[in-house]
Amino acid sequence: MALEEAQNAETRNAAADADASGAGTESIGTMAATRYPVAPGVRLNVRSGPGTNYRLVKVLPYGATVPINCQKAGETITGPYGTTNLWDNIANGEFVSDAYVYTGSNGYVAPRCS
């Protein structure tokens, strides 16, 4: 029994040392990206750049929401939310027209893409 108690004490001390040093713990910063709804009843084309002349990457399903990482001026598009030349970057190499995304604004809601 004395051996078992000694082993348990070692385990507790090692755990206490790890807690004190921060070893074995992870601090993950969580920053939830705001997601914006795509216009109802729309399957939205995702393009490789800010215009319809860019390659079609994929089509978003009905009811999709998108993050807006940055925004860039491009081809002027008319959609359910007005006429605009703003395009929203939703992922690396993926853009959608802001005319189809409800942001509650007629202007930039994210930084300009570089």
C-alpha cells in the first residue's frame, strides 16, 4: 500500500507541476466569424474572382449562410438586395456578389481584399 500511495503522490505532483507551468494545456482563441444569409430561394454561384467572367467554383445550396472575410470591387450585379459592384470573399479563391447576401448595409462590412 505504501508503494501505491507513493506512486499516486508522484502522479499528483507531476500534474500539479504541469498545471503550474502551463504544459499540457492549450489556449485556443475563439473568434466566431459573422455569417450572413444568402437571399431566400437562391442557389448562389461562387466564382474564383469578383465577376461572372471568373471560373465557377461551386453553387451554394438554398438557405446558405456565408462568412465575409474581405470585400473587393468588381463587376456590377443586380440582385435581391440591390445593385452593387461589391464582391464578398467567402473562402480562399471564392467570391459571391454582395447583391445576393444580406449584410444590412449598402457598403463595406468587412476589410477590403488586398
